Amino acid sequence: TLFVLRLVNVPLTAFTVIGGALAIGVGFGSQNIVNNFISGLILMAERPIRTGDLIDLEGQQGTVMQIGARSTKLRSGSNQTIVVPNSVLLEKTLINWTLSEPTIKGKVVIGVGYGSDVQKVKQLLLQAAREHQNVLSSPEPVVLFQDFGDNALVFELGYFFNLSPLVGNAGIASDLRFRLEELLREHKIEIPYPQRDLHLSSQKPLQVQITGNAADSRS
């Protein structure tokens, strides 16, 4: 091969230049692949996430289904498969809800009208939490008198539950709100509407116009 190349006057330096350019191109092209592969090894060694963990990655929540050499597969709450490069899991900030402890605290904030029996409100909030099958009895639910709001007395119901792909905070909070609305209505405790003040400008007289047909005006 070398003899033929010299015979036709093809310089070997041309192959050196082509080979170097090809190597650089392959290097740049495989950079992400190598990065994800090494990230996969780190994930498998350090185990910040494991199969079955529930994680939250930049607002996208899902259950870890498989950790591969290049990417990790998540199963979202809507039963979609999300493929995430391994390097993203190391570079971005993620929340692993079940890494060390599956017990999670949730809360429901509710406002009642001024003049309500606050001790009765506390009892009803605790009753709703204790009746829910997924709310833990230990640690016990707790009620905080959060604030004197503009329109209502604001209470916060804190509760604990074991997080899993089938049990999430959104469902429990929704169930508690349904039950609280029922309990408060039964005990005549009002959930007030927001109140707004209406100010009319008095710099000039207000124009009042009565509309209607002639029959209405005569009556």
C-alpha cells in the first residue's frame, strides 16, 4: 500500500491530517455519550437514586423505573415514560422523596370567618385528618393558628403520610378539603368570601342612567 501511494505521488501527511480531523470529530461527537456513561457509573456507585424511588426533577415528578448506562427511565403520574440522560441527574438539582425516609409532611391551609369558635375549628381539622386512611397517627396531625387574615382566620393542618407511587400529597390534600368543607358546613362555620372595598371618585358628579322601555318607565 505504501509503495502504491508513493508511486502515484500521494503524500502520507494527507492521511495524517484526515485522521486527526476524523479523531477530533469523533471525540466531540462522543463527548456526550462518554459523559452520560460515566454519569451512569457514578449513579450506580453512589446510588443517590434507586429503582422505585419517587423523584422530582425541575418540576417533573416520576418513579425511577430503570437506571441504564446512558439514560434513566422515569414513569410519570400520567403513566408516561420519561427518558433522562444520566448527566442531567448529576448536574441538575433533584428531590428524592424516598431516598432515606418515605414519611412526608403535607399541609392544608383553610380560612374561617371571624367570630368562629377556634377550638371547634381545631377539633374538626384534626377529625378530618384522623379519619383519612393514609394519614399517619404517629407523628400526629397538628393544627396551627397561622394568621389573622384580611378576610378570615387562617389555620394550617399539618399531617404525615407514607409517600408511594399510589399515594401522593395532592390526593390526600384534596380528600381533606372535601371532608373539611362538609364538617364546617355541618357545624355552621363559615368559609368567607374575599372582601373588597370599592372606592368611587368624587371629583365630578356621577352619571346615572335608567334604561328600559316606555311601559316599564310608566309603571
